[in-house]
Amino acid sequence: MISLKERLREVLINNKYLTQGELDEALIVQKEKGGRLSDIIIELKFIKESELLLILSEGLGLPLIDLKRFKVAPEIIKLIPIEVARHYQIILLSKIGDVVTLAMADPLNIFAIDHVEALTGYKINPIISSSQDIVQAIELGYPDATKGIIDDLVKEISVSSIELIQEEREVLPSDQELARISHEAPVIQITNMLLEQGVKKKSSDILIEPFEKKLRVRFRIDGVLQEEKSPPKSMHASIVSRIKVMSDLDISEHRLPQDGRFKVRLSGREVDFRVSILPSSFGEKVAVRVLDKSQAMLDIERLGFSEDAVSKLKKVSQLPHGMILATGPTGSGKTTTLYSILKFIDSPEKNIVTVEDPVEYQLEGINQVTARPEIGLTFAASLRSILRQDPNIIMIGEIRDFETVDIAIKSALTGHLVLSTLHTTTAPGAIVRLVNMGVEPYMINSSLVCVMAQRLLRKLCEHCKERYVLKRDMVDSLKLDFSKVKSTELFRAKGCPGCFNMGYSSRIGIAEVLLISPTVRDLILTHAQERLIKDQARREGMRTLREEGLSAVMRGLTTLEEVLRVTAPDE
């Protein structure tokens, strides 16, 4: 049987998808680090995974399947143990007569085929699928997959180690004991497994929370927290210590909050994790922010905003000077939107500098500064230095105090385009907030050009969303004009393996964009209330968050329930 290495050489080299030099480089990396050659070629960015799968499918004469669109019967999957499925990255899909169809990341792995034939007694029909899709299908197809791994790893820990960290003991293990336990293989594996699960499920945050008699692990997926299978409470101290070691934090400090970050290579890509540790009644609570660059969608056209909102943002972002504010609660995507605007307007002729706390994503061609208040490098102090760096465009991670907003406004007045975020729920509310911070109305009028408030809505899974007819009474309760609703046929969430049975996959943004017009400036000068500014902006064409959300529902992107969950009636 020809090896995958030889077949890859034949298909890729002969068809000029890969040069001999690139293949040799991949083989050297494989020799040094191990792993499958196809994964290394993708990791080195010689070719995309989707392209490689198509090439292999054509070159090997094997079908290519998208597992997200395929529903597998549980009795078929369980013909092989989960350990075998994980080891070879394979999953059984169907059985016809004495032949079973086997999805494989490496369809030429003769050992995997022989193993499955011996286990099942059936003939094997191999097909190709991506390794990521297979891993997700395994996790969904074997309900107790995570539980089994955790139980097995816990058993591997030595009895003496378990005794040191039992929750019934009033005395915590010493720092030396914790340091030793945190370096033991099972603790490392369980911690890595939690991180890997969080990344695979595209979660934005991982929470590890100790309670009196149990440990709870939750993932925030598309903005909603979901509880996962958790390790025993007895392992809490060692897991926290392991995360501290990875983040280069002080494992002997249990009384004060600590913040750190670390980087891990998972599924062939580097993922950054930002860590916050907070002492609580029953131990230290850990919040891990997942910063997966591969999931970052820094394209203003793909954020999900309406065409009108995108058009307004593009227009104001190309102004030579002024201040643009993005508002909304924590986790509403403000920073991603500002990054997308920077990417849209970036060019070699412009000097763009940002100051953030911390820098979440590295943007090529843009100078990014991390604020460090503990050593005096605050937003305000950074801005003073940035202004001496001859910038055209400045992005401030967040306006938190009068000193920062004062420098930001003066920067906008002296010929710079300034982008920043502010914590208010609506766009008109940002103006009131600036006045409350001590900014004079005439200064706001002279500098502010646009305020955008935004939210993130869970997007319906394209593979399983189902249609339903919107009833007339629901249209009336939402204060919609029935005659103007183009179609009363909407979609609702159902759930499938591709979306982890949630019915939603990824998120989209909605935004209300307030342009500071002459009439709005007149209202600002008179210290007008937020409601009056909002009414005037709506007369001039601003659509509220609720209206933008309903528009996304009508376009089949999300559900009514999601819009009602995220937006308030007066928004």
C-alpha cells in the first residue's frame, strides 16, 4: 500500500500544487516534531486545508464529505471505541450490508483500516473529511467522551497527590506540593483538555469556579454560558496552580487577584489565553479569555451590520480628523469593530498607533502599545507619547476617565482621527456620558463625528435552521407594519452536530449609528436629554438596535428570541 507521504508527493508535486523545496521543508519539520505530513503542510501555510482535501479527494479517487451536514446514527459510531476513533482521527458513518463507511483524516492509513476491520468484522469503505470536523463529530457522537477522559486521568494521579488536595481537608497543600502536583502529567492533560475543548467549541471564555462541594466549568459560547463536565473538586487547587505556572504567576499568592496570559499551540495554530484569577469563598475562581486569531473576523463587510450602518461607518472613517466612539456592554464586539475599521482605512500613507489594555490581536502594519497602569503607563500617559510619534490615526482601547477623554478630544481637534470605546448602552447615551465625565458640550460638538452602539446576536446555523410562519399578533406586539414586512416566513433554531445541537453557529453584529449632524449639535449645546437626541437622530435616519435586530430576523440571520434577549424595547 502506497504511503500518504508518497501519494502526497505524487499528487501535489506532479500537479504543481507544491514545490519540491516546500515538500522537503515539510518533511524536515515532520522529522523534527513528528505528526502527519498533511497537517504540517497546512500549518506551514503552503496550502489551505480545504484545498488540500479537494486535491486528495480527486487525486486518490475517494469521496470528500462535510460532516457538519451528516447525521450519524449512535449505534453505528459505537461499533469502535472512542480511544480508537481519537487515536486514528476516524469516525464510522453508515453501514450497508457487510460494508461500513469510515470518515478518515488520513484515508491511506492502512493500520487504522485493519484495526477497524478487526474490531467490526466489516469491510471498510474509506472517505475523506477534515480532522477538525472528525474531532467535533467524535465529541458529539460519544456523549460521555469528556467524562471518560477526566475519569481516566484522575485515576492516573498518585494516591498521595490526591490525598494532598482533598477538599475535606481544612489545610491547603503547601506551595511546594502544589508546584509538584501542577507538573504531573494527568493535571497537565486535564488542564490542556479544558483549554482544547474551549477552543474547539469556539468559546470566548472558560470559567473554572469552586463551590463548597463541587467544581464547575463553564464555556461562554456565542455569548451564552454552558456548563461542561468538570473535574472533581479535589483537583481544583492543582488545576489553578497549573494555570498560574503557564501564565507565569505567583502560585504562592492565594489572597489577591492576579492577571496574566499565555500562548498554546492547539490544532496546528497558536491561541492566546488571557487569565484572571480571583479569590472567592471556596477557593480561587479562574476566568480564561480565549483569543483565537483564526476566529477573528476583522472585515467591516462581514461583521453582520446592515448595509446602511456599514456605509455610514466607512464614510466617517475616511474623515481626516474627528472622534468616532463605539459603545456597548462588555463583550459586545466593540474592539473587533474598531480593528475592522482600522484594517479598512490602513494604507502605507497613514501612521496608525493604538493603545490598548491589553492588545488582543496583532495587526500587521499598525503600531500597538499595551497600557501598563502598574508602572505608570496609563492610557493618558501613552497618548501624550503617541502624539509625539506623528500619528494620523489613534485608537484608544477604552475611555475610562476625564484625563483620557480630554487628551482624546484635543487630539481630534488638532487634526487626528481618534477611535475609542465607551461603556454606554445606546449611541445617544454616549453624549450624556461625556458631559457627565466633565467634557464641555462645545468640545463634544467640535470633535465628535459619530457614535455607534452595538450588540452581538447568535447567528442561526445554516445547516439546521427551520422555517415557520410569523403570526399576526406577534407582528403587532413587536410594533411592526404588517404591510411592510416582506415575508412572514422566518427561521428558528433547531440543532445539529455541526452547531453542537445549539441551533446557532457564530455571531453577527447589529449597530445603531448616530452621525453628529448640525441639529444634533444644537441639542448637545442645550444639554438635551438622551431621549431628545435619540428622537432627532431617528428623524434623520438612525435605526435603533431593536430595529436593526428585527431586520436581521427578517433576513433569516437570527431569531426573534435572540433579538429580544439582547436588546431592550427602548433600544
